Amino acid sequence: MTQIKAAGVWIGDERSMKSLLTLLALGLALVTVGCKKPVASLPAPRTYEVKGIVRSLNFAEHQVIIQHEDVPGFMPSMTMPFAYRSLQEVEALSVGDAISFRLAVDDRNSWIEGVRKVDAATVNLPKDSMPVAPTVKVERLKEGDALPDFALTDDRSQPITRATFARKPLLLTFIFTRCPVPNFCPLMSRNFAEIRKELAEHDPADAATAQFLSISFDPTFDTPERLAEYASHIATDRGGWHFACGVPEEIARLTKAFSVYVQPESGTIVHGLCTALVAGDGTITRIWRGNSWEPSEVVAAIRTLTPNPNLAGNGK
Ligand SMILES: [Cu+2]
């Protein structure tokens, strides 16, 4: 079951995906029965019929980047990554193909299904839609590199820099509070909350030491006040968890350093994801890209940075 991702991103070949899907369905059914609700009451995902143009294919991360039409009642036309569940439906696609698909959204995930090629003339993109940003080659920070210094402001309106987190393990990620896609920024924040909960339950010393930083790449909207409001919905106790904003140049510098694709478009932001673990000496020890990582693997990585003889052998 370790291969099942909370994000609904699938690892493995399609047969194992199917069996995993079955296991997940069974697991959900059991949980639901445990909650004394009939299986049939599992909320059905909301679905939207959408058309768009394939802009990129990322089979490694189980995503198709699609420039899509307006999705009335959900989001405006934009170019963004979509998770798929059936490789069969997308493996024959090429960049530039016009497609129709069903966008399914539930509380935790969004994905596309029923993908079909259609006549490009039937795809209704806004006339002023911006061209897709070229993929710029950037020098990525790698595992083993030093965390660059930065100057940000947190949700308590306090200045924070690399020195704020010195000598303590730091887990950082990039989000924006208006993100409408449940398995992107909202998932990152849920995962951080889960990691903190796991640490607090099993390794109180680690929980007290580890620091967390969610950096917004929406500098014109995410003010310290908005971040504080957002944070209050995510964690009641957020000691050691900072939500940060900064001037656009500083945010751009950081997102580029961590190779987080950020493209403002049609009132929202098309973006990638990057989560990094920094050791107390400032070394970036791990980088997770995308949304398919598990809180438990991050917890394990944090534990390796906080050797505490009193907790040796506490492998829970
Ligand atoms: Cu997002």
C-alpha cells in the first residue's frame, strides 16, 4: 500500500494501478463501514466536461499539461497540469492535440478521465490567452547544495531569513493560498500538518526542533494577514511553521532556485511543486518534486537529521 499516494498519483504499471485502485476502494469501503455509513454514500466527485490543447506530457509524474477552456463554476481558462488515472487514455497523445475530457474533483484529488481527441476548431480558448511560457533552462538547486540566503516576511509580519532556521532541520515548500486544485497546494499544506502531527505523536523532541516554511509565490495577493488567515484554517498550533511572502523579485529568485514553475495566467497561477528538507547546517538534504511523496517518508528523513539518543529505536 505504500505506493498509493494521498494525491491520487499513481506509481507503477497499469495493472498494479488497477489493483492498487481496488485496494484503495476496499480500504475506503472499510473505513466508511467503520464510520457506520453505507458504501454507497461515498460522495461522488464533481465532474466537468472540458476541452483543451495538450501542451506537454509528463508521464513520469502522471500528468498532462493542458491549455483548457473555461470551466464554468470551477476555474477560468488556463494552462495547467492534470493528473490522469488511466495511462491508456493518454499515452497516444501528442503535444498540440485537441482533446475533450472529464475533469473530476473530490475533496482531496482532481484528475481527468474519458480523454478523447477532437477537432481543434471545437476548442474554445479565449482569444487573448497568453502564449505558453517557454520552458526556460534554470540551474536547479540539488540535494547537497547549501540553502541560499533569503529575506521574507512571515504570517506574523516578522522578517525571516536563512538564519532564522539555523541549526534546526527545516522543511520548506511553495504554495499559494488561492490554489483551487485540491491535490496541489492544499495537499502540500495537509501533508505538512500530517508530518507535524506524526512527529508530535512519536518524537516530541523532533517536533519541537523541526521548522516548517510554506513560501507563497503569489506575492501580490498573499500578504502576511492573508497568510495568517490561511494558516489558521490549517493548523491550530503552528509554532515552528511559518507561512512566508516577499517582494516579487525575491519570490522569483527562490522559485527559480528550486525550479518551481510559476506562470500567472487568467487570474490564477499555473505552477509546479517542490518540497525540500534542509539540515541544521544549511545543506539541502532532500528535494521532493510534485505531489506524490508521502508524509511518512518525510518524517523518516527529518528523523535522520535530529539524532536523539533518547529516541533511538523509536521507529514508529
Ligand atoms: Cu497550487
